[in-house]
Amino acid sequence: MKNKNLKNLGILFIGILFFSCQDLQKPEFTNFLYDGPEITITSPSASGSTVIRSKEATAPITITFKVVDDLGVASVNVKVNDTEIANYTDFANNRLIEVDNLVFDNVTTGVHTLTITAKDINDVVITETTTFEKVDIPPYTPMFDGEIFYMPFNGDYAEAISGNGATEAGSPGFAGESKMGSNAYAGATDSYLTYPTAGLLDAEFSASFWYKLNADPDRAGILVIGPPDTANPDAQNNRKSGFRFFRENAGGKQRFKLNVGNGTADTWVDGGAAADVDPAVNDWVHMAFTISGTEARVYINGNMVKESAFTGIDWAGCDLLSIMSGAPRFEAWNHKADLSYMDELRLFNKVLTQKDISNLGAQGSKTFSMPFDGSYTETISDTDALQVGSPGFAGESKEGSNAYAGATGSYLTFPTAGLLGNELSATFWYKLNADPDRAGILVIGPPDPAKPNAQNNRKSGFRFFRENAGGKQRFKLNVGNGTADTWVDGGAAADVDPAVNDWVHMAFTISGTQARVYINGIMVKESAFTGIDWTGCDLLSIMSGVPRFEEWGHKADLSYMDELALYNKSLSQEEIQAIMN
């Protein structure tokens, strides 16, 4: 009995010793390893996709992260490029640390590494890293009257006018394709962008963007500037102010709708079947809507699909723009993240006209742009043309700061890779110098090996040129279908008088059935045509027929040229007039 009691006392003593030695703030002794703190980096993106575009030598970045630990966090250390920028050891709740206001304001050009290290009270250390990049951007000058916001999505989520980046929610991505530029936004589940509305809100408002539909999920928010809904914080739907542009299933198609608030009530802009887009088409669609003091309108591919009377927008509480989701301000009806693609998002502080919208739509087909503002750079590819001879600048322009000026024996060439398709259009401004009395203007043609010093192979490509016609200059187009050439010669209708000495708008279009020439927005000739062939057409000549079209003396043009653009479609007359105006 005595031995048994001593045994029980021994067990009790060992238990007391065990518990007195055990630190109850640390895990019990176990064979299982403890994982340590969990670090979640929100900004910059944990995927390493964050790019800061700035005009300045240095730029700020806001670092946002969360650290969770069941036992408790002892310290959190934040470094950029191995330099400590913050160290946290005092926490209100050491099991959950959320940092959303850490600003590092000395981001220089290049790639940087963010390192966050957390240690828990059991001395377990966890480290997470990500990278971000700052790139220098030239100042962006708005291309269109009233343009106040431009997001091209060319590999980042920067707004080009301010240089400021949008805030990422979730994990939005990039499409790997685009309507214009090098990339486009790609939606992802529970993911979207937000941007502050300061400076964006006015009595008149318009939006324009390109959109490639993914109908799954079958409803989504696209653009929303709305007020908070304090009564329903988890399912917000206050429609009394701001706007909501979104889509919903309509018999297998997707119907696009706009809702706008005047301060006391909302107005619906619902075009019914006219506002439907078929997901099976799987192509880029141009979307636009406008809001004035009297109407709100929705446009799809330049066509107005609905107009609703409206008494003017109210912006009370509208401090946030959501891009590609209704969240957080318009989600009660499940208009959440859109998994579609978006490109070339622009906002305006004016009501766009239908011609404005047609022009924006035409810009989406542009494959080549040379404004001649002091350089011969093609701005879409950021590639310089090759100078032959000594071309110059005019010291004046139709648009921008300068224009091309021709010189004897001088012209530009540019490779045609990426410019050639079944359809093609060209537009430019032109100020005529009729000496010499004939010249090449734009030529994409094949070599003529039989006449290397006087080339004139017209079986493929095109030639746009001018010739004397009784003291005036007649503008003509020649196109090849692979076996023969077709002439687009408008006779006197295509004449320009050199005495006028003013800028003239020139355009031509080539489709699978017609080739047309336009002067100042008026079609001066249309010729039936069976479709262009591009065999051997590797070179674009600008302001000369040389080297591929010179046998008849169509050499350097000493005239002025401005705002040269090529397009991968046959522009309509309405689009040409919109570009001209």
C-alpha cells in the first residue's frame, strides 16, 4: 500500500514538473511540425505582375499584406531590395496582422524585390517574396477631345494620363492578345480593378472600350461608378447615383444594359434584342455609352442600340470605379467578376457623338500610325522607318506638332510584317506640291527582277500615286490580285488643284470585292476587284514609288504628309469621315 502511494505521488510530481516547464503560449510537445506564420501579399501582386508606369524618376508603391498565425506573431520585417523599410513588433492582435498603408515612395526604374519575413512566438520564421517593376513612360497626350482616362492594358493596369496604377482585387490577368497594342485585360473569378474617381466625374460622361465576350458566368458587371449601400454591405445595390454597365443572359446571348441614377431614382437603358451579343461570334466588339443632362445612350459597334430620357446624373458617394466587375457597389443581383477580355478603356467628360464613336471604332482596326511629330517613328510598334536620302519636316502640321516634308530623291520605307490582310485601308492628310508633276505616295508592291532599275510589277500589292491632269493633279490607285492589276481612276473627280494650297484628306480602301478612293471624305472612284494578293510585298514605301514602282517616273513626292495610318479592314465612308473630322 505504501509503495502504491509513493508511486502515485511520483506520477503527480512528474505531472506538476511537466506543466510547470511547459510554456502554454507555445504548442504542446508533439511529433507534428508546426508550419509557422502564413503571409499573404496583396500589393504588389504576389504573381510578380505589378508594373508601375511613371513619368517621374521615382514613384511610390503601396504595400499591402496579411500575416496569420494560430500562436501569435512576434515580429514582421519588410524589405525592398534587401533594405529594411518597416519592422513591426507591437500588435493589437498578434494572431492577425493586416497592413494596408505601408508606402514605399522611392521606387526607381527597374525590377525590385519585396521580401516579407514573419516570426512567431515559437521562433518559426517564414519568408514570402514577390517582384515588381517600374518603367519610364513618356507623357501621354490625350488623343481625343474630352479624354480624361485611358487604360491600354499593355501588360499593366496603369492609367496613361496620370501614370497611376489601378488597385487589383483578386488575381486579374492579361489575355495574351489585344485589339490594339501588345495586350488586353483578362478577367478571372472574383477579380477586378478599382480606381479612384477624383477628376473623372462631370455633368456629362462617356465611356468607350473594346470587349471580347466570355459568357461564363452568364451575368457580370463591366463598369460601375456607384455609391456605397450601407444598408446592405455584403450585397450592395444602391442605384440612386452613378452608373452601372453590365450584361445578362438573354436566351443564350448576352444583353448589355446601362443603369444611371439622378440622385433620387434610377433610369434603365435596356435595348432589348438590339443590345445582344452572341458569344459564338468570339470576336472583339466595340462598346460605348454616353450620359448627358437629357439622355443616356448605349452603342455597340458604332450603332446606338438604346436611348433613354434622363434628367442628369448625380455623383453622390461615387468615389470608386470598378472595372470588369460590379463588386463592391453593385453585386446584390450577382453582377460580379467578368471573365471576358477588355482593351483600350477610355473615359470622357463630354457626350461622344456617333461620329466620335465611329472614329474610336475605326482606331481599333489601326495597324500602323505615323504622326510625323518630329520623328519617323511608327507609334504602335515603336519602330523607326528607314530614311532614304534626306526627307525632312514641314515646320507645320494638320495635327500634332509637325508633318513630313518631301525632298528630291528622298522617302521612307517600312517592313510590312503584320500589316497585310484580306482587307486594308489607308488614311492621311496631304498638302500638295505639284513639282514634280507626278510622284508615288504610298506603295506596297513586289520586286520586279526583270527590271531592277525601273521596277513596275503590278500583279500584287497596291500603288497610290498622282499625275498631272491639265495643270491639276489626279490621284489614282492600282491594285493586284496575283495575276493582273485593277485601276481605280476617278478622272476629274479625283483631281486636286495645286493653287488651293491647303491640307486635303486622302483615303483608300481595299476589300475582297471593291477598291475605293476618297478625297476629303467623298468617294471619287470605286472599282470592282477580286481581292488583293501580297506575294513578294515585304516593303512599304512612303512618299515615293521607289524602289518598286518607278518605271513611269513616280518617284519622290515633295509634298507634305501628316497622320498616316493603315487599318486591317475596309473602312466605311462614315468611318473615314469620322477620322477626318
